[in-house]
Amino acid sequence: MTALPPLVEPGRELDRDELARYARHLVLPGMGTEGQRRLASARVLVVGAGGLGSPALLYLAAAGVGTLGIVDDDLVETSNLQRQVIHGVSDLGSPKTASAHATVAEVNPHVRVVEHRERLTAANALDVLSGYDLVLDGTDAFATRYLLSDAAEVLGIPCVWGAIYRFTGQVATFWGAPPAGVEGVTYRDVFPEPPPAGASPDCATGGVLGAMCGTLGSVMATEAIKLVTGLGETLLGRLATYDALALTWRHLTVRRDPAREPVTALLDSTGTGTDETDPYAVFCGLLLPDGTEASDGAAAGVRTTVGELAALRAAGPEPAVLDVREPWEIELAALPGARPVPSGAFAGDRAGAVVDDVTAWAAGRPVHVLCRSGARSDRVARQLREAGLDARSVEGGMTAWLRGQDHE
């Protein structure tokens, strides 16, 4: 277990309203007005205003963190509301950063919010993280996790990381350059290599217990508060795993890999940091160095736009459309004539039989694979191409299809 000195120096004296607001903090041993002034001076960046970022942002705002940065390039949709508690029905269709900003302002008007309505890349990550005291990683993409870990190590700031899947979750604090005498551990020390592309199901496929996000997100906020104020012992050097069904926690000791070279710069396929090819997507096996999909050769022909699909349907005969969304998603918005096969069916012992069945159904036709946004369809289409089919992922998925129909 690792006790660390406070990360942030105390700021100005608290005013009367703040003294009243934080009264229950001020009487805590080790916190007092000095600890609360440290929180008021802190600048914390939360990446992802989703399942983990929502409760973390709410509790960091309520705790009185002076500046909260929010990174997210997504919009609020109905399926988010089951777990992303910082958003509401009135926020549907709004940018998540704007929705989170408005909620934080209601929770605590003393908090300054900085919206970063963009996707983090190797080209902008250092600029976005610069000036923050620590970062919370609530993302669900391996490429972004490695990017954040590397950027935090380059800048010398701690990174509180969380991950969730179905009924389980993990939390850890990583810091590549902690105070002298403390062993630094980063995400790369624990997970030196990313899993094979497509090997880890996303929440849309595997699901996630909404209430569990509150548990893990609150732990992440607690870690941030402890780092800022110096209270207690952090998770640096430990990885906490949570099983919601058994209601148990396990703590695993993690150490720095002595063979790993410290990260002093972000991955960069050209040496400039400005190329359009995402080097972290290349590292995670999602892209080849030239920007094309891994194992796909040329990018042309492996994707279909919704406009192209609409033209094929209008011209006839009916194209082969494979809808790999879950049954409840199809019930909400179905594409007439599409064959439903959930993406999860393409994993496990029966995957070969499912591919054979799709091959027989396609009967030599190109297969247009559809999901909600394009991520699952990319994986399934790649798997079908490896089996010899002419399979193409529908760009933007059903979301783009519905948007296109709205404009017709």
C-alpha cells in the first residue's frame, strides 16, 4: 500500500458559502480547510463522460475540485441512460461534454468546467492533458488507454484507470514518475500487450450492470481526492478487481516491469505526431501503418456507406444485409430484409458453424454487415472476409442509416 504526499498545494481561503457547503469534509481527520483548499486548486481531467466518468464527475464536482476537464466526442443516446447518470432524457442528442457541464454546474457552481469535445489522438493528447494535475481514464477502447497511459507518463502526472464488463470491474492508479522513493507503475507494466483486435466484446455486446458503474466510478473519484489531498493510501502498486454478483473485492499487487523502457514520447508512425494514421490503433492491431484495416489490404471495397446501401436497395434485387446487433436493438429500429445474427454468435465454439450458415445464405452475394455505429460490423466483416466472403461493414451503422433517412 502506498501513501503519497499531497499532489496539489492549497489555494485561497474558503469563503462563507464554501465553508457551509463542505462542512462535512472540513471535520474529517486529515482533510480540514487545508485539504479542501487543495481540492479547490486541483485541475482534474476526466476522459469519457460515460458509465465511469458520470459518477466520477458528479462526486469530484460535489467534493469541490476547482477545475474539471471533460473529454468526449460522443452524443447522448437512450441506451446511455441506464448507467451514465450525469445525463438525462432532456440531454438526448446533445454532446456529452455539454450535458455533463450543465449537470456539474447544478451540482456545484464553484467548479470550473473545461469541455474538450474531441477524440484524443497522438497528435492532441499532450496538449489536452497539459496543465492538469491528474487524469481519470474512463474509456472503453484499448488504443485510448495506452495513449492516456503514455501521455500521463510523458507529462509526469498520475492516471486513475477503471474498466467494467458485465458484472465485474477493475480500478488502479498508475504513475510513471511518482515522488522519490516510490515505485512507479503504469498501464503498460500491467498490460504490456493489447489483446487481439476484436477479442474483447464491448458493452453493447456483453452488457454492463448499470449500478456497478457507480461503484467503480466512485472509487476512481476517491482515488483522485486522495491523490490531491494526500489522504490515506492509494492504489498505486495495486489493482483492485470487483465482482458485483459476489460483492467481493480482490487486490492484486502490480510492479514495474524492469525490462520496460520509460515512455518519453508518444507513439508516432512518422516522427512528426501529425499524421492521420493513429499509431495507437496500429499498436492495438486495428490498423496497418499505412492507415488501412489490419489484414484487409486496401481499404476500398471493405466498407459500404449508407448512401451506397440505400442505392443498392432501391435498384434491386435486395442486397444481402447482415444485422449483427442484439435483438433488443433491432426491435427498436429494424432494417427490413436484413438477416439478424448477433455479433456474439461469431465468437466461441459455434463461430465456424455461424460463418458457414452466413456463407450459404449469401450464396455468392456481397454481404453488407450492419451494427449500431460500425465497430461490431467491422469485426464481423473482417472475420467473414478471412473466411473467403466478400463482406463489407456499413459505415456509421444504423445510427448513420437513420440519420440519412431523416434527411431524405
